[in-house]
Amino acid sequence: MKVNKPLTYLSLKYVLKYTDPNIRLQLASVCPGFSYTEKLVPLLKIDQLIIKPTSLTINDTNYTLGVIRHYPEVKAPKWVQEMNAAGAEVIQTDTNAEPLSNPSKFEIVAKKKKLEEEANMLRNRIRSYNKQLSLSSLKFEHYLQLTITSKSGTKFFERMVYDRTLKESMDYFIRKFLLGSRENLDVDTVQIDYIPEIPSSDRST
């Protein structure tokens, strides 16, 4: 029976050098053994790196942090499920109705019809808000959610205890996931919209 021999250090170093950086980073984050091996090849080659306040893009893969709600006792409302899938709450603003000013009879009838339609919409919205108000009394917990979106559009989710601010979480994610113990990165194109805080103790290690 033929037994496959493990790669030598030199062979592994060559393979890792040309391995997709996302595969290297994701394997290192979940497999301690591979994490040690991966650090033997400190140079990480990245074609494109984009850093934003709540997201990190490495080549064609996007990593986004957001805060979601978890209902431990009941099924989450539909609007919460949609919010969790997006990773953040969406706040909508309402527009004010135009004031009436010496309209004609035709304009009055048209505006009356429009106001009746708006009143009906408001009644429906009030019913929806009342339902949300009753749901808001349900017990829920906040969790930090990492959404990984690949080039094909496939999404993977990882949820963690929400015990630090989103900024602190993003700084920690960049330090531990992207930088690790590396002194530098080999990046062709970089776009930095957010500069993470890196403690001096991390720089020296």
C-alpha cells in the first residue's frame, strides 16, 4: 500500500507561497497546527487589499463585521432575520407632506384622495409598528457577525459574543487574521479608508 509522505519544509514553503491568501488565512484561523506552519512562510502575497471601517477585502473575498440580534426563546421576526442577513440595521426616514396653499377645487379633490391613500398607508404602518412594539418586548441578545463573501457570491457566517465595540472588533480582526506575526505584506494594490489601531506590544512581536 502506497503511503503519501508529508511535504518537506522547502516544498511546503513553495506551495504556501502560491496558495490563495484567503485559503491560507482562513485555514490558519481555524487550525492551530496549520497556523504554526503557515507562519513559517511570513510573506503573504495579495493582489488587492481594501480596508474599511467594518470590512476587509482581500482579492475577491470580502469580510464584513456587523451586529445582529439573536432570540434564544423564539424564532426571530422576519424583519430581524433580514437585518441579520445584512449584518446591520437600516434606518429609513420619512418625507413631510407638502402644505396646502389656496388650491382649486380640482386640486382639493386630488389632494384629498392622495391624503386618504397616505392615511391608509399610515394605518398599515401603525399596525406594523404595533406588531414590532410587541415583538420588541421579547428577549434577545446581540452577537457580532462576520460575513465572508466569496467571488462566486457564496456567503459564510461566523458569530461571536458581542463584548467589545465594532471598532475594537475590527482592529482585533485585522491584527489577528490579516497581520498575525507578519512584519509586512506583499500587496500590489491597496485602498485604505480606515487605519486600525495596533498596540505597540503587537508591533514588537
